[in-house]
Amino acid sequence: MSKAVVYSIIATATLFFFIVLSLWNLEESKGSLNRRFGYKILERAPIFDPLVTKIERERQQKIDDEKNNINNVVPRTSLGSTTSVSEVAETYLYLTSGGKLNTTLRIIILFPLLDREPKDGFVAFNELGSWINQRALERLDYVTHAELESKDKNGDLSISLREYLPYLSEKDIEKKEMGHGEAGWWIERFDIADSDHSGLLNFTELKDFLHPEDSQNKEMLKWMVRDRIKRMDDHETDGKLNFNEFEDHLYSTYESYVDFETSGGDVPSAKDKFADLDVNKDQLLSPEELLPILPYLYPGEIAYAKYYTCYLMNEGDDNEDKKLSLEEMLNHEFIFYNTVHADGHVESDDDHDEL
Ligand SMILES: [Ca+2]
Ligand SMILES: [Ca+2]
Ligand SMILES: [Ca+2]
Ligand SMILES: [Ca+2]
């Protein structure tokens, strides 16, 4: 072999090596951000597939029923009394003979439901985001319904303070202690959620009361921020944060979420962000001034839906065209079905038939 050929082989190999290395680095930085947040996000994120939600709820319902022993009183179908026959059949259609959910089949079925605007054979960020956001909203409604059902003793579809907190004594209510979780604290939270001042929480008001961080009620959001600030306010000022408090307690949370959301893009410095938020320039941040960064500081279901969308996109978009093809989704079944694959098994209720 001539020297020239050897040199050219070495040069090509070196070039190839650097290309692989740089691709690997790119992958690594994207991956490490995702890994750092992935665990937290997957833990809090909505469930991607409504069928998994249904199976998990049925399973929980069955556990609850067994606890309450009502199985002996009310005969139920194996998938619960509220489930229609066609829904039962639908569930079994997607189970493998081992009782495991056929997630490949599910993704194939769900793909066209996600690919809607435009229907172009790809799932873009907005399409994935609106699907997952819908799952988050459904979960909020479900949890609120469950709470309403269990607490509404007189059946007026509203919750009174007494219904919510039956253990409070007249004396507690009179004293109105304002410490976290004490009577006055609950009463204040209740009154702010009760936006029409009827003394009762209707469905929407109850949802705000239970999930202030997901509320559209600005007063509720401000109450939540005030409450959190109270616990971090170093100098017992007037419920506002100075720069040091902002930097010590809030900035790193804000920074890491923005970093994640923008895939390592530019994050404003603590000084810049403080100045930006401090609208009235009094060198203090009031709860109202903190509202714009609330989803980063205290993410609720809806904020987590967005982070989950970012996570799925980062993980699944192999060719980096900012869209997911069916093939890409199938290549990453695990991230869409982490609760299913975590223990490798979503049980159908048929798995252990005690009757
Ligand atoms: Ca009631
Ligand atoms: Ca009300
Ligand atoms: Ca200010
Ligand atoms: Ca893609």
C-alpha cells in the first residue's frame, strides 16, 4: 500500500471519528437534560393513553371496593359497573395473551388521533402538546369529581367548608389560626376559591381550591404564591421577595425548567430575570409580579403536560425534524408507556379473579 493511500485512510478515519464524536456529544447534551428531568417529569406527567388511565382506575376502583367490602353487596362486572360492554371488549382487544397491554397496537391506533392539524402523517409539537394537555385536563376533572363525590354529604353538588373539613371545631373556626393547614389557613383558601362568594364551592371552584397551581382564578394563584413566599421569606418582610431571596429560593428552579424547555437555550440571568419581573421597580417581587413564572416555580398538571411534551419530543424525534413519525413513536414505546413498561405489566382485572 502506498503512503498516500495510508494517509488518506487515516484522514478519512479521523474525520469519521470526529463526526461520530460530535454527533455523540449533541446526543449526550440533549440526553443528559432529558435524563435529569425525565424521572421527575414521568412521575408527574399525565398518562399518554386514555386506555391505560381507564385500566388503572378500574384497578384502583376494585381495590377500593374490596377495602369497603361493597363487592359483597353490589355485584359488579369485572371491569366496573360504569363500564359498558363495548368498552370492556375494547380493553381486551388490546391485551396480549399475557395480560400485557399491546402498546405497539395502541400507538398505531392513537397515531391518527394525534395527527390532526394538519393531517400530514406526522405528529408535531403542537399536536402532541394538545393531546397531552387534554389528558391533564381530564385528570384534573376526574380528581375533582372524585373529591366532590366523596365530600358532598348533602348531595347539592357543592362543597361547604364543613363538608370539606368536618373535623374542625367551632372553636378552631373562631380562632382562625393562620399557620399552614390550620383552620384560618383553610378558610382563607376556601374563601378565595369561592369566587362567586356563595359560601359553597361548585365544581370549578373546588378544582381551584384543590389545585391552585392549575387555576385560572388569578386571586387563587396569588394566594398560592403568597403562601409559598411566607415560608421562604427570610426577613419577614411584607410577603415580597428581595433579590437575594429570589436568587436563593426560586431562581435555580426557574433556570432548570427553562433550560429544559428550551433544550439548553439561553436562560436569563437571575439579575436580568429579577429586573424583568419587578414591574414597579421597587426592588421587591410581589406575588402578582411572580405570576408570569409560576408554571416554572410550582408546576401543576398543565405545566407538567407541557414538560412531558418536551420530554417526549426530545426523546422520540430521532431525525430532529421537530415532528414524530409513526416509526419514531414505535421506536420509543417505552417513554409513551412508562407506567405500563415500568413493571412490564398492566393487569387486567381478569388476572386475578377471586370470585
Ligand atoms: Ca354539599
Ligand atoms: Ca361558590
Ligand atoms: Ca416590585
Ligand atoms: Ca422526526
